[in-house]
Amino acid sequence: MAKVSTQDLGTQPIGKLIIKQVFPLSIGILVMSLNILVDTIFVENWIGSIAIAAIKYAVFLATIVIAYYLNKEVKSTLLIQPVEKD
């Protein structure tokens, strides 16, 4: 994965920087979605529809928890990060 430094933010084109940030995130979301799809297929074939509802509910709750802690992480990073003066 290409690392983006603070010096890159002021010198490189914005399109290139967005691609560097979005591509790894998109791959992660794709892998997570495929995992959920495969889980659903296996559960549907061997356990039943009630178990599928349980998986969907668990995925929903996990997404809410992850979003909450990512929000906290971003807020704390913004509060702790020193301001650079020119």
C-alpha cells in the first residue's frame, strides 16, 4: 500500500492522492462483502432462514460499532494533532 505523507498532500495532484486512499478501502469493503455473501450462502444451505436473519443483524451491529469507534478515533486524532504554522 502506498503511504501518503503530509508533504504529498501539498504537492501531488488531488486525483492521485484520492486513488491512493480509496483503493485500499474499496478492496477491504469488497472482501468484507464477499465474506458476508459466502457466510449467507453456507448458512442458507445448512441451517436455515432464521440463522440468516441472525447473521444480518450481527453484521448490522458490527457496522454500527466499527463506525462509532472510527468516529472516536478521527475526533481524537484531530484534537491531538499539532497545528503546523508557516
